[in-house]
Amino acid sequence: MMWRRRQRELPSQVNLGMSSPATPVSSGSDQNSVHFPFANTYARLPQRFYSRVDPTPVAAPRLVKINIELARKLGLDPGALASTEGVEILAGNRVAEGSEPLAMAYAGHQFGHFVPQLGDGRANLLGEVIGQDGLRYDIQLKGSGPSAFSRRGDGRAALGPVLREYIVSEAMAAMGVPTTRALAAVTTGEQVFRETILPGAVLTRVAASHLRVGTFQYFAAQGDTEGIQTLADYAIARHYPEAAQREKPYRALLDGVIARHAYLMAQWMLLGFIHGVMNTDNTSISGETIDYGPCAFMEAYDPAKVFSSIDHRGRYAYGNQPHAAHWNLTRLAETLLPLLQREEGSEEAATASAWAALEAFGSQFEAAQAAGLRRKLGLFTEREGDAVLAQDLMDRMAANSADFTLTFRRLSDAVAGPEGDAGVRTLFADPSAYDSWANTWRNRLKEEDVSGQERAKSMRLASPAFIPRNHRMEAVIEAAVLRQDFQPFEELLDVVSRPYEDRPEFERYATPALPEECVSQTFCGT
């Protein structure tokens, strides 16, 4: 999928003591005491940046999952998190010492329509911790009750979307994609009312921060330039400290956000990931994937593929995602114009500076995507014609409904020669479409002095064997919601947490859906 710049719009895990169903919280005391080493900074910002609100307690919290690896990375004790006190905190029934719960204010364009006030309508930022890597992380409860931003919503989350975000965000992390992560999931013992009655749950989400393009838009919509500058200074200090040393730090901030999102979009496209709801309030300043609602991974390759039930016009289709990101970044640039004008000396110069920053997105995206495609094709050097070779393959995949993930994975078996082609050929409705491409590909491989073994190993680290396939996700959710059976959740999570390993015993998880298993739509679950 090549980048084509469009018309300018600026300005205007491991389970702890869990059986199936989930483990109830006991009434006895626990040996382990929960300690969150909170070091909060967002709560020090002016009051208009958030609304102070405690989580709303739930009836009967039960532990579903603690992410042991992530807990340790954050300097937290997994055993303490799984204790009675820990689960009470993760459910929102108790506020941990040092926590300063708040709901963040932000605005956003939702499918192109601007909403001046959105905010955390069902989430509480508990605070921030410094991880073992020295970096700062937000800890947020999602589904923890209403806030001043709930807009008549109940502030709750259903179990299905919580499990979906847990699995998909952990899969993305395992595949090396910048993303928020899941620290824990608990059920609430309460029902939430959507199209049907569903069991409630709370997700504990960890992020580099929850700053969004929509956070900047919130202050811009009010003409609050002081608020924009405060937020920009905070973003620089937290995510782009190198920008503070630049002559024009706000331009450097914009450059940094654009570069990270160009890279992020390339990673999504290389994995066949479709976010589904790329609104500006779901576009993070840190460059992480955030807010897994109606997300899905493509099976049969189709650049126009849409899964989200609310994306009626394909605004956020697979092939449109880089353009949607650029559009969102243009909205960010608009909010920064007052600060850029101070740096540049005039409105005209500020606009030119913003456009120069935005113009870089296309080349940055193309470079990251091209590098990723070369790895997937087993190419160690860059040659003229490589982009055409990759695009030719994807065009043939689209015409033959070839599975995106398996095509690239099985190419590693075909490196040795035509004798390894069988697995790839079966993915194409017309195998001869692959055969003619493979001849060109092998001629390109011969231009490099790389052993087949080394090439295949590199390719397997660029193309996962396992992704959270939609029909498998639906089976996990159905088992948990209808039968309180979390074993399918555990197994799928284990599989996608090691996505690049060949695990023959789990081959069924690598297989595309049968016609009767296909999932054609996904839902936000809010």
C-alpha cells in the first residue's frame, strides 16, 4: 500500500490462582500488601485538564488475569495485585495509597465530525509509576464508572471488549508494535446493558501516557492558548525531551509525533491490522496504539477491508489508515499554530512550518513500510524495483483472496526453491498467479549472498505465525460470557504472546476461518 498524499486540510501472563470461572475475592486478609509507587505529574496540571473522580465500586469483583511480566516491568508485585486488596483496587472498590484518580478532558473528531468535549467517560487515571526501565507509565482503570464526561453513559465496560483489548494489545506488544498494554482484568459481578445484557468487567490499562490529539483540540476549541502551551510543554517533557533542546521546541514536538505515527502506521499495515475507529481522540501523542474497540486483523488481503460496524463509508478501511493518521496529525498541527507562530514570527510562516512537518509523513511512512516489506520478502539490501515486487505480490494476493498473514509466513518455506511453494500456492485461488511472481522474487534473491537458512530465520521474525484471528476472538468471548469459561482466553493469549514461534500443537490458531466461522463485523462494545 503506497502513500499518496491527499488534499491539504490545514488550517481551518500467567494466571494467578484462577480457575474457570474467574476467581472470587475472598473476605480474609492477605499476606501481600499492595504498593503502587505512584509519582503523579498529570494531576499537578491545572484543574481544567481533568475532573477529579474516584472509581465507582462494584458488587463482587473476581480476578480474571494478572499480567505478571508487565507487573514486574512496572516494579509491582504480581502476588500483591492478585490479593484481596489488589483485586479491590483493580476493580475500583478501593483507592490505593498515593493514587489521585481523575478523568482526563479531551475533545475529538469522530468520523470527521468535531465534538468539543469528550473526555474519559468510563475511565479513571489512577496515577503514574516509574518502571524498571526508568520510563513513566500511566495506570488507568477502564470501565470503572461514570465521570463528568460520561454523557449519560453508565461508565462501565462489558466483559467481551475487555478480553478483546487484553488479547489484542498483548499480541501487538509481542509483535513489537508500540501499544498500550493490559495489566489486569476483573469481572464486576454486575450487568451492563447494551443491545443485550452482558457481564461487566474492568481493564487495567498501562500506557506511556493517555495524551491524545483530542487533548490538544479540547483547549484549542476554547481558544485556550495557555492551556495548549502547558500541554505541549508537558508532552515535550514526558515524551520528547530532545525537543526542549531545539531552537524551535514546538515544531520539534510536531516533528516527533508525526515521525512516530508514520512508523506506527507502517507497523499496522505490515501486520494487516485494522484499528477501526481512528478518531483524533484515539490518536496518542506518544505514538502508541490506543483504544482497541472494533479492531481486527485481516485474513484475505483486501485494501478496502472494513470490520467496524459503525464505519459505514470505509473512512478507516485498511488501506485508508495512513491517510487517516495524516488527517489526524493535521488537526494536531492546527492546534499548535499559535505556538508555531511565536517561534516563526508570523501566521504565514507558522502555517508553512506546519506544512513542512506534515509533508514528511509520507516519505517516513513509505520508508518504514518498505523496510518492513523487504524483511518479509527476505531481502537484506535495498534495490530499485523492490517496492514494485512487493506491490505486485499484494495485488495478486488481493485478486486471489490470499490470507495476508499466512502468505508472508509461508514465504520463508519457499526460500529454498519451488519445492517449498506448496504451502503458499494453496492460499491463492489461482496458484499460477503466485508462481509467476515467485520466479521474479527468486531472481531478486539471487542478487544477495545470503544463505537460505539465514534468510528464512529473518523472514520468520518479520511475519508472525499467529495473530488474534477474529473467529478465535469470538470463540473466546462466547466461552467467557456465556459459560464463564476462561480457558479459551488463556490459551489464545498464550499463543499470540509468542507470535513468531512455530508451535505445531497450536496450528489451528494459525488457520483462517472457515466460511461459516467468518466474522464480518466488529463492534466498539462501549
